[in-house]
Amino acid sequence: MFFLPSIVTRRTLPTREAYLQIVKAATDKLRGEDQLVRPRDEHNRPGGLIRLQEGITMIVPDLHARIPFLLHALVFPVEGRPFIDLMKEGAGTMVCVGDGLHSEARAYQRWQVALLELLEGFSHHEAMDEEMLEGLGQMELVMRLKLAFPDRFHFLKGNHENILNREGNGDHPFRKFVLEGEMVRVYLQKFYGDDFLKSYADFERALPLVAADGNFMVSHAEPARSFSREEVIRYRSLDDVVEGLTWTPNDGSDEGSVQTMIESFCASPDQAVYFGGHRTIEGRYSLRASGRFIQLHNPSSFRVALADSGRPFDPERDIVDVSGDPAALLQRSELEISEETL
């Protein structure tokens, strides 16, 4: 058994061999997803669409190496029980909108020091070690949850899921405060090796783009245009689909795109809503596309959306704060999961 909060209390980076085993196992799980949950493309590969099962879905916005956020979400009480218990019972599903790596403004000073470390060839790398301890820990938690709950835990690709910091196939190199994308790539190449980078990139390329239920849907970013169900399923062959669901800026979406996709993907389009993250917001949520697109990513909060397939979504009622006592996580027996899949 593996106790998930032990990732938070670590003080050393995971070994290359141990982490590579988790990466490969998670990639295999993504490549073998049930086609009833994730329809296949023309080459019999799991496509970019997740068909969510009935019940309550917790939508978790951009993580950005905030491991405690996801842990608090797992133990948040829903219907009187920790949400992870609903997942274990097949009554709850968790969907993360992506962006696992790259801490944001909370680690601004650390990024500045880490940039100097990069320029010196990482001959010293204490700041970057701290960043990667959080980032790799975050993604280990994501991968372990996918292995433990393959049909009840989904992590969508965001624009930060680009470990090679490449240009192409819908991806763009990333920088915000410094050269975050390139810094992570160079660090992992130096300390974990090219084969590790390749395996991690394979994991990212296996991630889906959209999750949909009868009365809501989710992607990392607001859709740049209206993408059809077939296009989303065939996303590996369509670069603009990847880019258009992970990189769209505010006011960069074609008029009517959200409404048209809701009508295509949701069985109850009149009451359906579309969730995303990507761009930071202030407050609890932000409404776009005539109120049909709900942005959730406030990096200073631990807020999630609880979407119930049996009732219309109400942002005032159903967007909740899951923060709690960090020390209490170490006492939560529910956060122990099986390691049998590794």
C-alpha cells in the first residue's frame, strides 16, 4: 500500500528508476483505457474524449505543483464522505484540467534563483531541486491516482504538459516568469536522462483533451473554435485541436464555440455548462461565453467544482473551497491506495 501524503513530506527527489516505472505504468494505463469510457480513433488508439460516468464529478483546476490542493480535494466531504471514498465505490469521478508542473507566482523568487542555476549549468541546483521536488511529486500523485482509479480519475492535457518544451503538434514552448519550460527540460535531461524525457513525453501525448457528461463538459482552455466529437477523438492527427483546447487566451475563442460544443457533446444542452482553467482569475469563478463557460483557476485558492449528472450546475452552490489543515492529511487513512499496478 502507498500513503499519498508521504509525497508531501519527502525531502529528496525520486530516483530515476523508480519514477520511470510509475511513468511507464501510467502511460500503459492511458493507452489501454476502456473504449466505452474513451472512444478509439481510426488507428484504434484511445481518443481525446472522456465520456464521464453518472454520479458526482469533482473538477479540479490547474495544479501547478500544488500537491496539497489535490490531497485536500480527495478528502473533502461530499454526501457525508471523503470524495476518495466515492471514487472507490464508483460513485464519484475526479477530472483535473491539467497543468501539473511549473509552480506559479508563489515561487517567483525561487524561479529567479533557479534561472541563475541554469545559466551556470546547474553546477548548483538547490532552488531547482525544490521546484522539481514539488513538480515531480505532483505528477507522481496524478499518475498513482490514474493507476488506482482508471475509470474514475482523469487528468486532461494542459499547455504546460510539454516536457520537451517543443514547438509543434499543437504545443508551444512555455515561459512566464523566467524560462520555466526550458529549465525543467534541461534539468531532467541532465539528472534523469534523454530516455526519461522521452518516456515522460509519451505519457503527456497519451493524455485526453475533453471530458463530457450529459449536462457539462471540461477542457483545459476555452475552445478556440467549435471542435466536433470526431476531431476531439482524432486529436493526435489534428494539431489545431490540441492547440485550440489548451492554449486559447481570453477573448481568443470564436463566437458561439462554447455553445456549439455543448450542443454536440452534452445530452442536456439547455442547462449544460463548460468548465476550464488555463487563465488565472480573481474570486471564486469567472463567467465567459454568455455565462456558459466557467473559469476556475485562482492560484491563491483551493476551489473545485462539484458537478452532479442529476441536476443543473449552480456556481454559487457547487463551487467549494476544499482547503483544510495540512497536518490533518497525515492522519487520513482513506489516502492509502494499492501499489499492485506497479
